Amino acid sequence: MYNKEMVEKILEGIVWFNNLLGIWAFIIPIVFAIAVLIQLFRSYKKPTKANSRILMGIYAVIYIFSGYSIYIGKDFTGSHALVGGIALWIVSLFLILDVIFKWTHIKLSENKTVRYISWFFIFGGIFLYPLVEIATGFTFPRMVFFGAECPTTISLIGIFIGSIPKVNKPLFILVSLNAIFTGLSVAISGATFDYFYA
């Protein structure tokens, strides 16, 4: 659980990291988003195991970066940064195992309601999350984009929802519980945009 002081330190770390990246704070999320959207479209158009594995591999790379972005903030959040970074690297490991063992088969759901829910999460994580941040008073550099834990996890949950029942179930449960508890804790403690994550 996070308190207001810790959330403020997280936000200070976000500002520091975005300033450190400079223009790359925009380029990296754009590249990640384009890669995911292109491969997602390919997976929908041709729902093969190979396309699913490529998309899971892209997410594995994104989570490695995301874990690093949390870990590097250790001067602001101390041991929380180490724990958070390792947690996201564990998610990345699960995604790599998914690539190896082909647990997830990404496809366009035949159920229209499931499809719309899936798209809401996928596109919400990529496009809507920054708008929610701005709407709640958080502007650059005091905000995150796709590639950071929260928006990336929202979109991954959307992909899993649309691919039920052929999904990496342990990872689906892990990221969903993390979204609920971390998102709610951070939102209650001051970063109100994270209600969208919860």
C-alpha cells in the first residue's frame, strides 16, 4: 500500500525520469504503441501462434523497460523501486515463458461485448490514460505514457480479455490483481488518474 508521501515521491521520480529522457520520453512510448498496434492488427487479421508470440515478445520488452523505469527511481522511493522493478521483470519473465510455451492465442473475440470491453482496455491504456492524467491535473513531465506500468498493464489486460480462454491465466490473474491493489492505493493517496488503473 502507498501513502501520500510515497505517491509524491513516485511523482517526483516520474518528473526526474521524463526530464532525463528528454524527447525520448515521447518517442519511446510512441514506438511501443505503434509496435503493439501493428502486431495486434496482424494477430487479429491472421490469428496464428506465431503472431501471438511476437506480440507477447513485444510486451516482454516493454515490461523490461517499465521495470527499469521504476528501478531507476530508487533515489526517490528506495526499496519500493527495487520491489516494483523486480515485479515488472517477473511479468516480463512470464511473457517470455508465454512466447516459449505458446500459452496465449490472441484473436478477435467472436462475442461482441467481450470484443468491445477488450478494445476499451487496449486503447484505453494506449490513448485514454494520458488524457485521464491531464483531466485530473497531471501534465508533462508529471505524467506517464504507454510503456509505464499502469497504461501498459491496462492494455495487456484488454488483450487477455479478448483472448479468453486461451490466455496465460497465472499472468492474467497477477496483472489484474496488481492493477486493482496498486492502482487503488496510488489513486487514493493522491494520483487520482490511477483510478483508471484500478
